[in-house]
Amino acid sequence: MKLNIAVLPGDGIGPEIMEQGIAVLNAIAKKFNHQFNYEEAICGAHAIDKVGNPYPEETHQACMQADAVLFAAVGDLRFDNDPTAKVRPEQGLLAMRKKLGLFANIRPVATFPCLLHMSPLKDEILRGADFIVIRELTGGMYFGEKYQDNDKAYDTDIYYRHEIERILKVAFECAQKRKKHLTVVDKANVLASSRLWRQIAKEMEPQYADVTTDYMFIDNASMRVLTEPTFFDVIVTENTFGDILTDETSCITGSMGLQPSSSLGEHTPLFEPVHGSWPQAAGQNKANPVAQILSAAMLLEHFGLNEEGALIREAVNASLDNHVRTPEIQIEGGAHYGTKEVGAWIVEYIQNH
């Protein structure tokens, strides 16, 4: 298969983990006789420094013309510590989602048996947890009307029926392919936008009679994700709740450096790790590349290359089982492996299996 991939390394640790993601894709291409062509483009703080725009038009065109986008992370401490900045790296990420129509963010959450001890949760709570969070990505407070002065600020949490219907359709269909259990997470006891979510979900339920659908307020869901994670199969929720909830799930995997995601919608699909740019660690060869590598696996599986994706997952699992891990998840007394070393080990495994 021939795939044209737009590569957006972004900021902080982004270029380092992206290098390993591309190395893994190249190993797969060679082993399975595929052709992957890459076009690198700028975004985030790096793009602001170069052209004053966190998502320049040239980058957007590269994404539109590609079959898929492999993205790393954006963000820089200069902007985090300056709340008055008018142009921010994260604006580029939001613009990319909006302009590419990427309304469905899909984040799988699963445990690695050899890393159960890395979680602050007890083994008996974690074991067997395997669910997907589907987050609406282009609506809600992140995109609603905003205002700020020295005395007042507001963000408008606005949703339209068609936005809710299309993300719920993705969620119901995903549940049909799994254990046929969907949990709709909202705050319908307080928020009008959530009441519309719940109303539309109940209207759609009869179309998916084989799916058991339940409803949960976000505060309860935030607790039960950590106290009863095996209850869930597919969770669907709005943008802001989904952002917070999916970061919380890193307590289940043991590290945000292990969680990949995909963003799907109207145009080019995008694949990215869920973690941020961790600018404090940039250039230190200690960032975990596994989430980026697993995002590459999700990219391949999106195009039906399931054997290739499975081999990447097998290689990742083997690296973890053999304690080839970056410092934040390494066992006490274990050998030191950096970003490059973990990536190289996974590449070698792919080449030899």
C-alpha cells in the first residue's frame, strides 16, 4: 500500500518521539513492502516563531493533501506562563481540528499486565480494564464565543443537534463492534447543553437496540473510571469533559506516555499521543515514545493494515515485558533506556519477527 502522511512533530518532546514513530513506520514499510511518503510541516510554538501562526495555511494544505496526519504535540512554557498572549500554540491544534473537521476523538484505554504496579490504583480494580473514550472534538466551550477583560470572562458551551447526532452515531456504532455497552457522560442536571445531549441520545437509542445504553453525570463518571474501570466499554462525552476524563485515564495505564488516539471526521484522519509537549524534557532523550508508536499502529489499522498494526503492538508489549522502558515506568534497578533506545529496540523486534 502507498500512503502519503503529513508529519507534524510540533514542540517540546514532539520531534524526538516523532522520530521513533517514523522509524517504526519505515520498518513496517520495508517488512510488508509498503510505500510511506512523508511531508513534514510546522505547527504550534515552532510555527509561531517561524511565521507567527500556530497552524499556517501551508501546513493545512499538507494535511488536506495527505492520506493521514501523524501528529506529536504542541505547547511551550513561554505561552503557558503568559495568560495575556494573543497567539498560543494550542490555538493551532484547535484550528487544525476545526479546519479538518475532526469531530471524533477516539482514545482506547487498556492495561498492560506488566505495568499494573505503576498505577496508583489496586491491581484488582485495574485488571481487565479495556474501554474506549469517544470525545466530541470541535464543539463546546473550546470553540464557543469567548470574552475576557480585567473583571469578567466567559466561554460559551454551545452545541448544535447535528454535532451531537454525528458523534453519538460514531459511539453507538463503536459499541456495536465491541461489548455493546455505551455510557453517555454529561451534566444534564445543571447544563442545558448536556440536557440536549441526553435528549438526542435517548432519541437515537431505539436505532441501536442491541446496545445497552446508560447515562452518567461527569462527576460520577470521573470517580467510577478510577474505582470501577471494568464497568465501561464505550464512553461518549462532550469536548471539555472528554479532555479531562481522558487525561484521568492515564492512572489506569500507568503513564500518559502509553496512550495513543485517533481523530476522525470530514477530511484527513489524524493520529496522535494523548500527552502534551513536556517542554521541560525536550532534547533530554527521556520521553516515552510508546504512545507515538501506538498512534502509528492506529494509523495503519485505520487503513486496514491490521497485521502490521498487530506487529507494532506485539513489539511494544515485548519491550515492556523485557523492561525496555523509559525512566518513568522502569522498574527499580532496571537498565536505563531513553527515547531513542526504546524506539530502536522496537524497530529491531519488528525487523526480526
